[in-house]
Amino acid sequence: MLKEGDKAPDFTLDSPGGKVRLSALLGAGRHVVLYFYPKDKTPGCTREGQAFSAATKAFEKAGAKVFGVSKDTVTMHASFGASCGITVPLLSDPDLTVHKAYGAYGEKTMYGKKVQGTIRSTFVIGPDGKLVRVFPNVKVDGHAEAVLDVLVRGRAATHATVKLAAKKTPAKKTPVKKTAAKKTPAKSAR
């Protein structure tokens, strides 16, 4: 699996709304959140998609666009979105090329058995195309909020740094007060 600081592999995938290319989304301060999930219309994947959808405006305010990725077809994604209230764009990766490029497909344990499949994971990609945060082996409940928190805290830290830099001014020199040296009368030598 990719790690923070790695360059995010570029891709072009189909969605119900048309083709989506990662490199076309980056820049201008925008982050991309890419979450990989196993299958449309399953309980965990539905809850995850609904949580990201419910937080769409908050993600936009934080400067991020969210996309879900699974191996399901565009037709299945359209049905999933319409029937379950999923409003984030869902990308179709039927041959698992993008899953494998990000390390979101491989061996995992399911019901105590080792199987090959989608590893539920999320990648936060910065405007420069590098991974800002990687969430491997995601637990659905509370995950969308955790991702949003990373973006909001990161943005707040950036703004705080800018504000601090703007407030820094050269130190004022305090004038040194000169005092006249006291003259003591000279003793006469006898």
C-alpha cells in the first residue's frame, strides 16, 4: 500500500457522470479524497457512502472533493447512488488497476479466512498530487468524520502558520539610556 508522501498514481476512470481524471482535479489548493470500498449495496459500503455524501458540503468547505471507488460497473454505481442516497461520485475500476496501484486490493482476513479482495482504505491526496494521509483497513463508522478532521486540522494549521508569519515583525530596538558618569572629586596628594 502507498504511504504518506508518495506520489498518487494518476488514473482515468468512468463514473455515472462521465470520465474522471485525477490530474485534472488537482491544484488550486484542492485536495482529493479517494475511498476504496468492496461492493455497492452492501451494508458497510452503503453506510460509508452515505456518511461521505452527508458531509459533502463540509468537505467542499475544507477544499476537498470526495470519490468512491469499487470494481462495480457504472450502471451498478448509478443504481446504488439513486437507491441509497449516495451523492459522491462513484468510480468504476472493473479490472482493479487503480485498486492495485494504490495497494487497495490484496490479501485480507474475512470471517477468519484469508481471501483476496478490496481492502477498504482511503487516500487523501494534496493539491501537489502527493498523499497527505492514508487510512488502511478502514472501519466504516466515524470514518468520514475522521477524514474531514484531517482536512480541517491541516487547513487550520496552514492558516495559523500564515497568520503567525504575518504577525512577526522585526524586534524594536530599545534605546539605551545614557547616564552621565559621576565625577568624584580627586583627593589631593599630600
